[in-house]
Amino acid sequence: MNADDVDGTVRRVRLPADRRTPAAARALVRAVLVEAHLDELLNEALLLTTELTTNAVEHAGTELDIELVTDRTGLNVTVADFAPGPIEELSARPRNDLTDIAQVSERGRGLLLVDHFASRWGTTHLPTGKGVWFRLDRKDRSGLLREAAGGPAITAPPDRTPVAPEVPSAGAMNALMQVTPDPYADDPLPDFAAALLARVAEMVGAAGGTVRLDRGDGAGWQSLARYGRLPRPEDELLRVPLAVNRPYRGELEIDAAPSAYAQPLAALMAERLSLHLENDRLRRTDIRRQSWLTFLAEASELLAQSLDVDLTMALVPQLVVPRLGQWCAVHTTDEWGRLHLAAATHADESVLPELHELLRQTGPDSVSARLREATRSGSQVPIGAPLDGIAVPLVARGQRLGTLAVGRHQWHRHDPDEIGVLEDVARRAALAIENARIHAERRRVAQTLQRSLLPPVLPVVDGIGFAAEYVPTGDAAEVGGDFYDVVPLPDGRWLVVVGDVSGKGVQAAAVTGLVRNVIRVLVGDGKPLPELLARLNETLVDRGGGRYCTLALAAVGATRDGRLDLSLHLAGHDRPVLVHADGRARFVGTGGTALGLLDTIASPAADVPLGPGDALVFYTDGVTERRRGRELFGTERLREAAEPLAGYSADVVAARLRSTAIGFSVESPRDDIAILVLRNEAAVGS
């Protein structure tokens, strides 16, 4: 719901408890701030919104209501959930701890960050849930809060600092790929220094003067302010160093003799200017660290969203370059401890071949030797010329996975803050790579286990066509409970089995394997279908672990007149669709009791004769419960989709129905889809 008025804008949105919710919330905050011309609040607003939404998704597990209110002086954000219980309390810690990147990057930082960066914050308690709100006030260039347009200014709290504007981008990836622009393009410091220099120069009768500053950012000495003409070599100059902390260095130079009058004035100016420069240094440091926090938050989310090993390793260099260095390379360790290049990038793509060549070189002074040293020692190792950078080990859960190598910036070396961020990126990257590897291994195990629960091929029988289609759930790391089988009976007939065990995962797979094995054993003993179902029900009640199974059994055999006799038993399973050769389609069979729920079951038999060209379609609820928004695929839509397939072979019917069910929705299947088609292949009219 939107509501706009002369004082500002209100935006409200409800988001699901999903890992993509923090990204959606940030996109909303970015759009609202740009629309309200509050771009200077972007970094803090994005950081705090990420922390609160992530905390709510992880701990509340409910939908979130996010409200944004802007006015001419700032922004209010409220994140509310619908879970009962108190808001998570975090242990108090001195605010000075938050200036350390390594400390604020750990878990439990949410409300501490809100307390540090927000102008005000608090909690809300409603009958439906609870929430946290924060307020960010905009500041003018002198550090004063604007109460309203044209209104009086009030002094900002001492622990609140201006925020660096962020370049609006189409997404988090674009923002991370850009070098942060200079947030001081309209810095008042040069104007202040120029005015102060002019006054002192006029008082001492100097023809010119300059204030030079080196911020330690690789740009070298720069002229902060200048007055009059440039000094000449033969001029007598008064030089006074500025008392600033590293990495800043500064110097005041006036075209005047160091007299008893000029020297104290220059020293007084240098002292006053040094205070402003020190404030500038602290302000830039704080803003830079806020920017790093935003970078780490968005980088963490991007890495967490990838569960593909190769994609994760390719993503890491793209996050690092050019923000943290000129080039980046990710090496992984194999089972013998050897390093292999997994991904690399360079700010200048034309240099990539040369970078790859240098990374492949061997020798005691080569880059590969430094990378092996970093892997063995488990600590950062400098990389010498010609690449000149730093290697950081990739360690996750105590296991050394490889190295993250980053080249120095073009104009300066990595400072301590950047090294701290690099180490943090390496920790997060290693954890993302390890999680992707674990997920890939789970996926391989799930696929292997799933294949073991399905027949490798269906039998080829004269006069009877069998075909099956199976689509696993969208989460490829989970084993489903859907299965099918075709088993020969002792009397020469064939038993068609389609079933669905409740739940997913290893336990469901174990029960599925149990059901298949019990069926095959009882069939081998020549048990009739009613007794087979009763024995299977007893087994599931005793050993099913509380899981139940729906089952469709059909014993089919050919007759001399070209027809198929079929005896159908349904144990809680959906009725199959009989597709006649003339195009009519209808549901057949009588419902029964699912297995594993009750001590006794009912499963009436239904005789279903199949004439030449007739087909019987078995399926699981993954087909009928395929969802598009609130709409289900349903049984009637399945019947309508089967009617035009009369006359086609069993494999065509199965493939077309699978395609129709999958195409019903753009979402990945939430449940397994199993389709088995049995068709009388005798010629129509024979």
C-alpha cells in the first residue's frame, strides 16, 4: 500500500520468510531513498535493513511486514514479524568495539549495529507479532541535522556520522562490482582551508601559500588549498607540518619569512587546520567501514545463494576485483594437497593470459610457492613482484580448501582495514564453497539412492507397452518417496506398481525400499494381491516409523482375443485414467485404505479390460498437486490432457503428460512426479 503526501512517502510491503527477502527489502529501500532524494542515507539504511530482515527470517520464520516512511529530514524503517515471544536480546558491548571490522562481522551484531548507526530505534509489540524500527536523520555538510527545509539546525549526537552515498544499481551484483565513488566531492574542508590560508597570508603580507595533504590513499601529495601565486625557488618560505595521524600527512607552506609574528600565526593556523583534518580522517574511516559492512552483507548473501561449486568459485573473484585489488585468483586443494586454479580475473581483461601464465609458474620464488606456503601455514602470505599482492587461506570448519590470492591496488598497497575485509571475504567464500560441495555430495547421494529405488528399465512384453516418466522435486538433494515398478507374476501375468511414501529424505527412501522389496518377495511366493496388501500393511505398521504409503497395484495379462485383463487394487492412491482408443478418457477403480495407518485395510478389486489401443495412466500426486499460484493442476486437467493422446504409444503418452504437467507452472516441482503408462499394443480392429 502506498500513501504519498507533501511531507514524504509511506511504503508498506509483506515479504515471505525466504532467503531472498533481505535482497527484496534492500531493493525497496534503495528505490524509496532515491525517489525521496535521501541518497546520503543509502549505506546505513541498506546495512540496517539487511540485518533486521535477515534476523527476522532466521529466527521468526514468518512473513515480514516492512514499512518505510520518508520525510524531509530522514527515514523510518520498521520490520515486523508474526512470531510469538520476545525480540532477541543481544549482549551489550561497548560501542568502540564496533569500529573493528573483524568483530562486527561476527554473528550477533544486528541490534548493536542498529544502536550504533541509527539516530533512534526501538521495538513495537502488537497482538499479531513484534518488530524493530529505526530512524536515520539526514545531515548537512557541517554535521548538523536539518529539522525541516529552512528550519533551525540542531547539533547531531556525537556518535552519529555522515553516510557515504551509494551509486544506485540494478542489483546487488552491479553494486559490488563498482568501485565506491568519492563521497567527498562536495567536501567543505578545501573551502575552509582556503579561507583560513587567505586570512593568514593577508595578515603576514605573504604573496602566496599552499596547504598540501597526502591522505595515504596512493594519490600522493595533493594541494588542499592555495592562495596567491605559487612560491618560487628563490623565495623565503615558512613551512609548518600539520599534526595529523597516519596515514595522513600534511604541510602548510607560506611565502613569508619565519618572523616572530608570522611563525605563531602559521602554527596557530596549522593547529586549527590539523583538528579539522583529524575529524576528516576519522569521518572518512567511519564511512569507509560502513561501506565495507554493506559490501560484506551483500557479498555474504550472494555467496549464500549459490549452491553450485563452480559458480561459487567463479563469483568470488568478481566480488573482489576491482574493489579490493587489481586481480584475484581462487585455488582449491585436491585430496593430495595440490593446488589447482579454479577461477581468476583481472581489472584489465587483456592482462588475463599473462596472469594465468604467472600463476602457473613454479619455483621457490613463484606465486604458486607462496600459495602453498599460505595453505600450509593457514595464515596470510605476501606475494612479491611482479604480481605483488597477498594470499589468504580458504579455511572452513577447520578444513583447508585452498587460497584466495589478491593483487594490490594500482596506486597503493592494502591497508589494515582492507586486509581485514579480505580475510573476512576469504572466510565467507570458504564457507560458501564448502556448503556448495556438501550440497553437491548430497545431490549425488540423493540421485544414486533415487535411481536404486526405480527399475533401470521396464520390461519389453509382446502386446503390452510400458513407459514411465519421473521428475524429482526441485530440491535435487532430497530423495522423494514416489516410485514405480513392473514385476513378473508366477502365472505369466505382470504386476504394475505405482506408489508414494509420505515425506522425503533418507527415511522416506528407506520405507520406499522396504515396500518394493516386500512386494517382490510376496509376489515371488505367489501371494494373491489382497493378501499381499494386507501383509504389506502389517509390515509398515510395525516397521514404517510412522510413515504411510499409497499404492496402486494392477495385475495384467493378455487374452486370446487381443484384449488385456487387468485386476486393479487401490490402497489410498488416486484412480488411474483409462484412455480409450476412440479418444474417450475416464477414471477407473475404487478407492481403498492407505497402508501403514490402520491395523486392517480395505482395497476392493476392480476389473478393467483394455481393448486394442487402450491405455491406462498411473500417476502420483506430484502431477495433480502441481501448483501455479493458488491453482492446482488437478485430476480433471489431467484427464483432459490425456484425451488427445489416444492412439499414441505408451512412451509418447507418458512424455506428453510429463511435459504438460511441468509446463503448467514456471516453478520447480514441489513434489516428485511419477507417471507410468500401460497400453494394449494390439492393432485396433484386429
